[in-house]
Amino acid sequence: MWQRFSLYDIRVIGHYLGVLVLFSTIALLVPLLTAIACGEWVPATHYLLTIGIALILGSGLRFLRIEPGRLGRQQALAVTGFAWIVLAVVASIPLFMSGHYANYLDALFDGVSGITTTGASVILDLDHLSYADNMWRFMMHLLGGFGLIVVALSFGLFGKRAGASLYSSEGRSEHVVPNVVQTSQFIAKIGMGLIIMATAILSVVCLFIGMEPLRAVLQSLWLAISGFTTGGFAPMSQSVMYYHSLPLEIVLMLLMLLGSINFVLHSELWKGHVAVFFRDLEIRTMVLWLAVMTCVFAASLSASLNFSDLPAMLRRGVFMIVSAFSTTGFQNITTNQLTGALSSGAFLVVAILMAVGGSGGSTSGGVKFSRMGIIAKSIVATIKEALAPDSARVVVAYNHVGRRMITPEVVKEAMTVFTLYALTYVVGALVGIAHGYDATQAVFESISMASNGGVSSALASPGMPATLEVFYIVQMWAGRLEFVTLLALVVEIFVSFKPRRRAPHERERAAR
Amino acid sequence: MRTMFDRTTKTPGGFCAALRSCRMGWMLIALALAVSLAAAFSPLSAFADDDENLVNPQQRPDSSFIYDTSIAALGEADAYYDNQTVQVVGEVVGDSIREGVDGRHRWITLMAIEKGVDATVSVYMTAEQAAKIDTYGKYGTTGTKLQVRGTFHLVCAEHEGLTDLHADIVTVVEKGKLHEDAFDAGAFVPGAVAVAVGLVLLGVFYYLRERQR
């Protein structure tokens, strides 16, 4: 029987969403302070008003249930599912007020893209955007990259004894330390440490290439946030290409790689367990996958007229491969080159890299290496079973933070999520085609949205059809939640509205 | 726009020769008049770069050139535009990015808004040409408007496959402008009221929660 939401559930869910909305006011203080410090008075008024709206909305939602008690599993699922869209709605308010969006839907698109760390943008005249608005765009990446729930847990917003159901509902299952709150704090510490380090290095590079000190430091911070959270927003409209700097691109590639590796494996490296790191199924799948795809990409480019010389292939090709597989979305080639100058084979390789994505438990999107590795191991197990005698029991093991066995449950989870991703990619492509766009570009853009990749083939642009834009928003949301949370939520809402079918004895009693 | 090429005709006989010399005389007079009129009415900016009007060595004799084009057109350019001489006008945005260690060349980003959508192109120029820029566009600042004539590369071999425009002639069309935000206390009132209402609501919530405990 399907579970339903009761009125009590809705009030509890509303209360916790209110907690998250109130928490967003702290994040909104950062752009407000930036605006005041830089003398950007118009954006300052926008952020003050948004903080007020968030305070009213958050407090209002908390009134739904004054004493909510501890979150149940279903409630946690709903809080996580709705958190991404509710916070995106709040986030899009100052974006829309900036005047850099054609309409509110465009601002919401960027809000969802920022929070889900997709990185696709439909902003107008980005190069004239205020420091405060830019700061907010990257704060969205920071919150979304670590995971809204992880951030909230690490701040103790759900109490010190918050259940693991909240943590796992955001697509995470492994713990660095047994306590969920401590695990969240560990993830946040590692991330912030790497971002601060990268900001310092990038600032030196930006100063060397001739940028003003304030612009150099701020843009370095934003690029570091965007790179590590595998977000993809850039402070300039030309993305990473704007800086014309190889050292900057190398630092960003390292950051993207670190951001796309499971945080649990980060902790293993931190503890000095190097062998555990390199034996891991995810790392091995990643190395093999990237080696194969790089060869295909290089072969495809070699056969084409453009980018076939080694310096161009190395500089542009390697960066685009790292950006695509980590689902960051930075570009050091123009969108016109991506769709026109790159060979169609290389273009499709970029799409496939985004579709598969990075490691589970990282900031990357896509199907994830862990699932691809498990599916590959499951195929091996099936072949072994076919060849083995009837009496034999086939056991296939893999290393992922310790030795584990391939079980039907693990394979089912991997296959379900893989199928849901594949279906969403196909449906998104069909929606793009139905809107009259080129089929290859429609496939590319659909993958980019659902995998939270963010490399765009220019379908997502200001003034795009509203129906396509709404579909892409749903794709980004669903992809970030890895479908299961969202689908469970949709089914539960649907069932809750459906009239309850009475049991025979209840019907008889009602008839009397 | 493709270049035109000359056509010559031959006419036999003395009468024809006399007629031709007469026509030539009128043509020379007409030409002199046209040149003097053009010099009198043309804008000064058109002659701003006469001293820099050097021969472009990349311009092959048989190649055509696209003259005035838009940055948006270069943003959607196909192979036809590759290695062509183009001229674009746009606002300088961002920073002057140093190329290499010696700093003799700079990367400038030119931006233009067409039909409500912005388009940009990377321009590679000498440090002397970049020195003509007085303002770089950003929030609260409109950058210098430049006219750049140069060679467009769809996939530049010199710069590892970048799409860029190698500038030959750089002319300032319009100086940059500053338009900083003025502080207006009244504009903060709606925000301050909303924050006050929100804080009161939050205070009431905590009061009710404490009473329930």
C-alpha cells in the first residue's frame, strides 16, 4: 500500500522547510555585506528586501507546527525534495531584481541551476553584473554543492540527533564518521579548506595576468567555489576562456577532479590510506572510463580539420573532458566552437562524459562511477553464473571503503537509477526536438540539464520557450536528487490527494 | 561584402581615341571634385588611423574580406569567416589580460548587445593599442567603445584553438562612463520594514514555543 501524507506530516514538513528558508537569510547576508562594502547601493536594497521576505516566509512556515518533533523517514524525504525548489524560489528573488533577466522564469532557471550546481545560465549582460549579485550566484553553488541538507546538518539545524534518513535522502549513503552531523561537518571542512587554498593560488595568477586586486581576489574565490562544487557558473560571460591563462586552467582542473571524488575517499587519503584510495571501485572505474573516453575524443578530433594539432587538443580538449566528466560546465572554448568547430564525435563524447558524471558522494552529478562499476561487475557475475556448474555459487566482490559483495539489492539500486537517468535524458531530448531544435543539440542539452553538467549547446538561452525552460528546471531538480527522492515524493503527493478506498466492512457501516 | 574588380575595353579608330581623351578629362575633374567633397564632409574619426593604415600581410590578393560585421555574427561564425579581415564595434568589458610573460600583448573582451542579447569576442592586441582604452566595463561603468579592424580566427592556430580577433587597427569611438549608485536611504525602507516584520514573527514563534514547553 502506498504511504500518504497526513495533515500532521504536512505541518512538520512546512516547519522544517521554514527552518531552511530562515537559514538562507544567513547566506543572503554575504551578498548584502559585499554590496555595502563595494558601495553597490541598489543591489544592497535588493538583498535587504530578500532577507525580509525570507524571514517572513521562514517564520510563517515554522508556525505550521510549533513543536515538530523528530523527522520521520517520509517527512525527511519531502523536506529534502522540496528544499531544493523552495530555496531556489527564494534565491531567484534578488537575481530577478538585478534586472539581468528577461523574465522571472529565467531568474528561477538560474536559481535552480545555481543551487543544483548545474551551471547553465540564461543571464543577460553578465559582464556588468554587480559584485553582490555575483557573490550570491556563487553562494548558491556553495550551499548546493555541499548539499543543502549536509550544510543544514553541519550547522545543527535539525538537532544534534538528526536521523540518517535526511542524510541519505540527498543521495548520500556513506559516512566518514558514524555520526551524520560530524560527517557533514567533516565534508564542509575539507571543502572549505580546499576552496581557501585554491583562492589564494588563483588570486596570485589573476594578479599576474593584470587584474585589479579586488577583482582578482573575488573572481578567484568565485572560480574556486564553482570549481570545487563542480558548479560551472563563471563571473565572466566567456567562462574560463576569459582569463587566457594555462596555470589558472590547471588549478581549476585539479579542483574539479577533487570535487568529483567521493568525500569518503578524501578522508581515506587524509588518513594516509593511499592503497584503499587506489583500490576503490570508483577510482578504478574513473581511470578506465576517462582513459577510454580521452582516446575516443582525441581520435575524433584528429580526424577533423579543427583542433587536430596537439597544442589545441591538449589545451582545449583536456580541459573540456575534465569539465564535462566532473559535471562542472566551465568552458575554455566558445559555444559556437562546441557546436560547430568540434567534430560531431567529440561533441557526443562531451555529452556522454556528462551523462556518466563523477563519483557518488561527491559534488558531481550524472549516473556516477560507483553505479557504472557495479553494473559492470554485475555483468561479470552474470557471465560467470552462465559458465559455472549448477552447484556452484558465484560470488563477485568489489572494493569500496572496504571489501563488499555484489548483491541483488546493490545491483537493483544501481540499475534503477541508471535507467531513470537514461529515460530522463531521452525524454528531455524529445522535448527539445518537439520544440523544433536540432536533434543532436537537444540530446546534448537534455543530458547537460539532467546530469547537472551545465555545458550548454545554446538551447538554454534568454528567451527560450517557457515550456522547455520549465522542463529543464524539473530535469535539474530531479537529477540533483537522483530521481528516487523526487519520484517517491511525487507518488506520495499524488496518493495523498486520491480519495481513500474504504474496506468492505467500512462501506457496510457507512451504508447503514 | 565581396570586392569589385576592374574591367577594361578596347575601341579602335582616331575618333574614338579623341572621344576617350575628352571623357578622361571629364572623369579626372569629377574624381577631383568627389575627393574634395568627401574630404570636406567626412567625420574626423575616419582619418584617425591614417598613420596606422599599414598593409596587412595576412590579406592575400585573391581573398575577399568582410568589412563591417557584428560581434554577434562572429559569435555564430562558420568557416566562411575564418581568417577574414573584419571590423567590429563594441564596448570593452572586464580587464586587460596580459599575454605571456613579456606583456607586449593584451587580451581585451569586446561586448555588444544586439536584440537584447549580449555577445563577446576576445581581441588580441598590442599593449600600445590597449593603452588607448580609458575605461573597462563592469557594474556601474560603461567601458570604452572601440572599433577594431583585424583578422578573425575561428580556431586560432597561434593561440591553441581559441576563437579570437587579432587587431590591426584600434580606434576609440566613445570614451567610457562612470555611473555609480547614489545612496538613497528611502530605497532601503521596504527592505527594513520586511526585516522588522520577519523578526517580530520570529520572536513571536520563539515566545509561543517557550510557552508550550
